[in-house]
Amino acid sequence: MAKSDPNRVLRRLPLVTGGLGAVLLFINRILTPELTNSQSRADVLGVILSALLILTGLLWQQVRSQIPDAVQLIGEEGFELTSDLPDAVKTELAWASRLLLLNTVTKAIVIVYQGKVILRRGILAKKSQVTPGAILNRVIEKQKPVYLVDVKAYPGKIEFDYLPENTQGIICQPLGAEGAMILGANAPRSYTKQDENWIAGIADKLTVSLKAGVGSTDSQ
């Protein structure tokens, strides 16, 4: 179901005000027994202002942002964390994933590191194993995040079968050269630039913690 526009009253205010002003000007004009030059000039100015308000209201109605439809993701809510991680890393992962679920539109989180799924949280899909596809491999290789704003528009969405099947938006955020954080949202085009910056900051912190706690495969 689409959410209602919280600014609908504000958007309609110029339209209503302009229309009301035009009606009052018309009533004042027909009730005036003798029209003076100054009143004629005032009426012209009033008509122009009312027209501008009505035009502004119509434009606001046309350019208003559309709130994307949110869906109920298919899956069970849960929290899975690899048991063989150091306690400090577990705490960091739990903290970071909770922040993402509470402060962004994220509904599902999967974190892959050194070829293993070390965390799943939020709405969980039936499949828990991650087989990296072209998109995830490119994210890790290029060290640049990828945001699929509307999943159904991307043929490559099939590789994300470890997220709820009706996930609407996906962010793949690298965790250094050995992992990535995959986030799923329940509405398309729902991550803002501020969300993306927030996610990148958390990912940078997690990368440092994982390197220190889990180590690098290069040194093993």
C-alpha cells in the first residue's frame, strides 16, 4: 500500500488560497456600486496574485515526489551470527546491523567475509548460502558500492536469491577486499544519499574490525 503524502495540505495551500482570493475579488467587484481607478488597479493586482498562487499550486501538484510502494518482504525475521568469530567482532556486527535496521530503510542484511556468510539479520530468505555473482564480485573487486534502486528492473537480480524474493532495493557495500555487506529494502528508490553515506561509514568501521579480529587471508 502506498503511503499518504505528509505534505499534501501544504501542496494544496497555494491552490486553495489563490482560488479563494479570486472568488472574494469577484464578489467585491460586483457589490461595488461605483468603481474607482484605484480599485481597478487593486483588482488587477489581486487577479494577478491569485493567478500566480493557483499556478504555483498546480505546479506543486505536478512535481510532487511520489512515495514508493512498500511491500511486506517474504521470509521470517531472524538473527544469525557465525559462532566462531571473536566476541569483539560479534558485538561489532550486532551493533552495526541493529543500527542499519533502525536508522535506514533496510529490512534484510547479509554480510559475507572471506567467502563465508558471517551474519544474516532482519527478514531472512530460505536460502542462506551466498554464491557471489557478477554484481557482488564487481563490488568487491572495484571496491565501489552498487545500488540497485529498483530490483525488478535489473536482470542480474537473480544472483541475490539469498535475500527475500520480493526485495525491492539492494545496496552492495564492500568490506575491504575480502567481503561485502548486502542490504535489502522493502521499497524501490527508498535509500537516500544520506542513507548511502551512513552505510558507507558503518562499512568502513566494520572493515577495520573484521581485519583486526578475523585477519586477512593473505597472512594466513
